[in-house]
Amino acid sequence: MREERWITYGAWVVLVLILTLQLFPIAWMVNTSLMTQLEAATGSLLPQTPQWENYLDIWRVLPFFHYLKNSLLVCSLTTLFALGIATLAGYALARFRFPGAELFGGSVLLTQVIPGILFLIPIYIMYIAFQNWVQQALGLEIRLVGTYPGLILTYTAFFVPISIWILRGFFASIPKELEEAALVDGATPFQAFRQVILPLALPGIAATAVYIFLTAWDELLFAQILTNEATATIPVGIRNFVGNYQNRYDLVMAAATVATLPVLVLFFLVQRWLIQGLTAGAVKG
């Protein structure tokens, strides 16, 4: 009993240390957002007087609403497109056996070991070449650089492979006998998928959707290159804010705090499905 008690105490100590390391940057961000410009620049530990007006200044000095709107649009459409493709592909890999299925599944996972920065210049050159070809050959002006479609297409291509891999595990954990029973009752294969499999896979789909949305929300490198002032997302806006306005770190931290709120609200809204989804695909039924 004494050994079990010490193990429990040790586990709690490790848990508290991990939570402290995870939450300290967030606490520091909120703390700095309430400082004056001088306090933030000199590294003060605590603000003498909380500067709540910093949260109003970011809307006056920085076109923050514009960046927020762009991020919500890009991340929502990316999640919708990537999740739709990955759901169908993940189900196909989990249920059907066809030539090259295992090779395709391994190739999907292999794409995740290649650093994304290696694709940056090739994607940019490819988009420019495509724009020029369409204009010369068809006389149409289709722009991918500096527009929403270009960034959404890039994000979708990045998140589809890992989403397929995740969802394949969730679909594989659902007993196949449930589909067979639905087919025996007269349902078509698509009806069995829509009415039986999708509701059971909802926790996994929700977890994957949150992963896609959060990763796209935080992405900076490709957004910096593939957007302009009209289509810039929140990470790009905050990055451009540094140096443009005398390095107002107090306002930068206030903007970062506000940018955290939408994803925090999203997490609490889907928390129940997210927790179920994190464990639903761990054991195959």
C-alpha cells in the first residue's frame, strides 16, 4: 500500500510539472498583454496596473478583425474539404481490399516525414507557372498566389494524408458486422455508410476536424508566402505587427491572446467528442 501511495504521489508530481510547463507560456502571454509598452520591453514580471485598453488598441492599430475573418474562412474551408476527402478515403482503406491498398496506406504516412518547408518553393513556382499557363493558353486570369483558394488548396493537400491515416483507424475499429446487418435489412452500401458508420465514427471525425482546424490556424510559413495584405491570416498579421509598430510586444501578446479564444471555444464545444475520438481508434473491434 505504501509503494502504491508513493507511485500515486509521484504521478501527481509529474502531472503538475507537465501542466506547469504547458500553461506557463499561456500565463506569460496573458500577463504581458496587460503590461504597458515599457514594462513589456524591459521584461517586468507583473504589470503595475493592468492595461485592459491593450485589447481595444489591437482593433484600432491593427486590422485584427480582417485577419480574424481570413483565418476563420481559410481554416473552416480547409477543415471541410480535407475532412470530406479523408473520411471517404479512410473508410475505403479500412473496409475494401484492392491492389496497392497497403502501399497506398504506407505512402500516406510516409508523406508526413518530409519537412513541409521543402515544398514551399516548388509550390510557389508551380502556382506561378499555372497562373501564367492559364492566362496564355485560355486567356483566363486564375490566381493562386495571394488568394484564398491557393492557401486553402495547399492546406487541404497537407492535411488530407494524415487525416486519412487517423480516420482509417477509427473506421477499422467499427465492427463490420453492423454494415452487413444493415445491408441484410435492405440498405444500400452508401446508406449503411451514412446511417450506421458515420454516426459511430463521429468522435473520430470530430477529433480529426479539431486537429486540422488548429494546425491550419497556427500555420505561418506558407501563409506568409501565399497570401497578401488582403488575404493574410492571424499568424501573418501578428508577424507583420512586430517591427511595423515599434515592437509593441504588449499589443502583440494581446493579439495572440485574442487569437487563442476561437480555438479555445472550439475545444470546449467538441470536448466530449474529442476525448472519445482520441481513444476510439485505439482498439480494433
